[in-house]
Amino acid sequence: MSDVTRAEICATAIADTFAGDGEIFASPMGLMPTLGVRLAKLTSNPDLAISDGESLFLAGVPPLGSGREVVEGWIPFRRVFDVVANGPRHVMMGATQIDRHGNQNISAIGDFARPSRQLLGSRGAPGNTVNNRTSYWVPKHSPRVFVEAVDVVTGVGPRRAREAGVAATRFHDLGRIVTNLGVFDVRGPDDTVRLLSTHPGVSVADVQQASGFEVYVGAEVPNTREPSAGELMLIREMLDPRGLRYREVPKPEEQ
Amino acid sequence: MTRPRDKQMSIDDVVSRISSGMTIGIGGWGPRRKPMALVRALLRSDVTDLTVVSWGGADVGLLAEAGKIRRLVYAFVSLDSIPLEPLFAKARQDGTIPEIAEWDEGMFFTGLKAASERLPFLPMRAGLGSDVLTNNPDLSLVTSPYPAADGVHEEFVAVPALNLDVALVHMNRADVHGNASYLGPDPYFDDLFCMAAQQAFVSCEQIVDTAGLTVDAPVQRLLIHRTQVDGVVETPNGAHFTTCTPDYERDEAFQKHYARSAADPQSWAAFKARFLSGDEAAYQTAVADWRRSDQHGEKGK
């Protein structure tokens, strides 16, 4: 399908990261991860548990921007913490920086004691990464995001987890990193970022140029798959009829 | 009939119980159901050198800007629809908060639980491998005395108790004795803040008869019991501009005005003069005036 947009490729790539999760709590942070999770729930994984992002488990799948649905449970923050510790959860967070070893930073840019730019803070990233499967979404892949070493380690990559001991690795499970250019994991040599696929129209060289470290590239790098006609219909007609996805991944003519 | 004691007090009574150097826990979450009337009163007071413990929103931004914070314990400071709290970000970038303790947000829950259970710490995985440990060298690890199935004695973060001198929380309804209910989607951790504190003060939208607390709300809404509470204040619209669902939602327009004003020293001085120079009644009047006039003007700009 030639009219498939990059945003739609990203949405299905995000959905695919939740496809094999089974009956767990999917916690997407932000717009595109929410779109991808809801798409997964309508296609590959109907057992996913999703929330309104506030305090309710939803039985159905509402469009972006709406939380109106049949309610199947109560998930206020204190019970989110219970689930984080208990385990059955896959979170997809953002990352202001992510490094070669899959460490993530959402805390601060520069020296922590006196940052040049204060960000959100550590939020739940340290706990998420040592307790639940954790994936990342990066809407604008650039050398400022894919950095050699993050300024502050909030989300823990596999190497840092290993160095911290068994309690940190027992449930450590870094999933995928989906960006506007491709899909990655952190299973390159010595637990480094590895390119799994490039989105149609993106070359391996494009990815390297947009990264501040050399991304490990295996023998064969396929294109990220395109959404099926059914998935496109769900994205366009049902989940995001207002086109909110283009705020994060603009169409080429809008860039 | 004998009744439990009446704990009603004024906003100023609450502030009079707080002294410089204390550790203050502020309930709610980010920009949700924050005891803002009590925070505004703290801004007006001469109390200083506070340790503030908060899942932070504008409460942290305002106290930081006013120079009230010596030590801040937080996991994030955010206004949700405006991700970065501008006054907090400025304070961090200017280095004006002397001591910073940035934790994982779940560690907060654990630290409050430890304090409420009168334990020095509770073990947790969160923090392992992250710079939370690097940037908080006072956080220690603890080795499990019990072997796991594989024989390993795992090493966890020993999250220290977040012992509070004072807890400030805002609830939807309370009686004069300190029984209090939340009517919105999430209790947050306001009961834990109260139990972790030497003194707990509950502000609320409305004080009702004890029987009134369960007239139109199930008993499970009664999050806080009077045995945990030292004072009750009725502060209508007292969480403004944060959410207090279902009494009111977040005042997004005013929050935008706050964030825009905070971005520039001159407009911030004007904001403070207009909204934060008088008492709580003056604040509420100023907000009502703003809503009638300026908001429409700004929309046209």
C-alpha cells in the first residue's frame, strides 16, 4: 500500500512489541505508544489489559483522546506500584536520551547537581526497568537522543542491571526501542543497541547518521512491516480518526 | 452525647503549627488534588528551610521559587498537560535548591509505608543499577537474610522511611473530627502521608456532618480516619488550579497562565502581585476576576 504513512508504520511496530505479551497490563506513556497498544489489543493480543491512563482498567478499546468505555477494574497509582512489583506489566516509556547500552534518561541534561536542562525526573523508570518488560518510543531519532552515554541513568540497561547484581537482573527485560526510523533491541554484542529493522524508505546509513554511537547492525536488516488493510482501517477510522499521530510523526509534506 | 473533639481550624492555624526546618509531606499527585490553599499560606509565611516530600506539581514549583525549600525529595515535578513545571525547572537550573533527592516514584510509596509502619526502611528492587543510587549516596543496600530458590542472597535498595513532621492533604469532604473522603478517581497516598507524619492537617472542599460523609458516597471513600488527623480546614476551591474531581477539574486555562507567567521575570512579578500577595480569599477573588476578564482577552491574542 503506497499511501501508508510513517506514523502508521510506527503504530504497527509499537503494536508488534506487545503482540506476544499475553494477559498483562500494557502501560503506554504518551500518544503513539497508546495508539500502538490499543491496536495490539484489537488485533494480535486481545488479552492485554489497558487503562484510561488515570485509574480505570477499560474493557473496550476507545479512540485516542477518549477514556469513555466499559470499566473492568480499578488501577489507581498505588495499585500500579503493586503491579510493578508483582510483575505482569509491559511499559513503553519515552526517552530524552538513550545510549549504546540501552540506558534511558528522562531526569536531567548535563550535570545532575546543576543541570543545563531539568526534565521530568526519574519518575518510575528505575523501578520499571528492574521489574517489568520495558520498551521505549522515540519520535525523533537524532544524535541528541541516541547518545554514547546518557547524562543520568533513569531506565536501567542490561549491562548496568548485571553490574547491580541478581536482584536487578532477575526480572530485567528490555523489550524494543521503536523510533521514527526503525526498530531496535539491546541484544547486540555486550548488550548493546542492535538494529532489527528500518522503516520503509529509511536506510541503515540513515540510522547510523541519526545516531550518536555506532548502532550494531546484523547480517540482514529487513524493512519494518507495513500495516495490513485491517490495521490501517482500525488506525484511521477507529483509533485515531483525528490524525493525532501526525503530531508526533509528521507526514513528509508537513515536516 | 459525647463526641470526639472538634479539630476545625483556620489556614493560619495550620501554618502556625509549622516551623522552619521541618519536613513537610504534601499529598495529591503532580497537578492533582494538591492542598494548594495550605501551600499558598506557606508561601506567605516566614517559615523557611523546609524539607519537602512530594510527588510534585505546582506545590513544589511555588515553594522552590519562594526560597522555602532547603531539601527536596521528589520523583518528578510535572503539571501533566504541561510536562515540565517551569518554576521547578528554573530552580534546578539556577541551583537554588540546596539539597536534592530524586527518587523513583515507587520508592516514595515504599518510604511512606516504612514511615507509617514505624520501620527504618523497607527493601525494594527499584533504584538498583540506576543513578538514583549514584545521586543519593545516603541510600544503602540490604542483603536478604533468606536465600532465593537459586540459593542467592539478593541485595535490595533499603528505602529509608520518609518520616514527616507535618502532612498536608486536600480531600473532597471531611467532618470536624478529621474523618475525610475522596470522591475522585484516585485516593493517591493521602492516608499514608497522614500516617507517616507527626501532625496531619486535612483541608477539604466542604465540612459536613459525620453522617453526611456516607449519605451519597460508599464507605470505601472514607480514606482518612480522625485518629490520623490533627486539624481540619474548610477551603473551598482550595486545590485550585489542580484537579479536585468531581468538585472541579484542573483549571487548564489558569495553569497555562501560571506557566506562561513563570517563563519571564517581569510577568512572574505581575502574577505574584496579582494572585499571591494576599490571603486565600484574595487569591480566589483574583482568580474569579481573571476568569471574567483577562482570560477572554488572552484567548483573542
